[in-house]
Amino acid sequence: MAKKLFIGNLDFTVTDEQLTSLFSVYGQVVSVNIVQDKFTHRSKGFAFVEFANEEDAVKAMSELDGTEQSGRNINVKEALPRPERPDQG
């Protein structure tokens, strides 16, 4: 079963390719999504990485949480489900 991780405190210049390379050491990465500001298209400093299976995600989380990447100590946590938004009708 796929497992999604939240990656925080990223350097604003980190690319999808760099994150894929970093996390693929621990298993099959299904997707990488660096969250960007919708107006400036600049990274907001966090991303989501989805693994093909939970075991690989847990290993990546334990190995990479708190490590220095591009001069910043990143946070790697289990991604929480997106809260439902109330209808704005």
C-alpha cells in the first residue's frame, strides 16, 4: 500500500529531481510534489513524497528526519489526510 510523507523545512531551490534522488535510495518513489505559491510559483519550503509501500516510507522517515539537506535540517513526517473544506456555496 502506498504511503505519503510530508517533507518540511526544505531549501527553496530544491527540485523534484533532487527529492526523487534523495528518497529513491529507500524504495520506489511514486510521486514528488513540491508545494508552490500559486502567484509567484516559488517553493513554499515543503513537499510530499509518495512511496509504493509503507515499509520503505517508514525507513526513509526514520533515516532522513532531522538530516541536513542543502544547508537545512529537514523534517520528514507521515502526511496527514487533507481536511475536508466546507462548501462555499
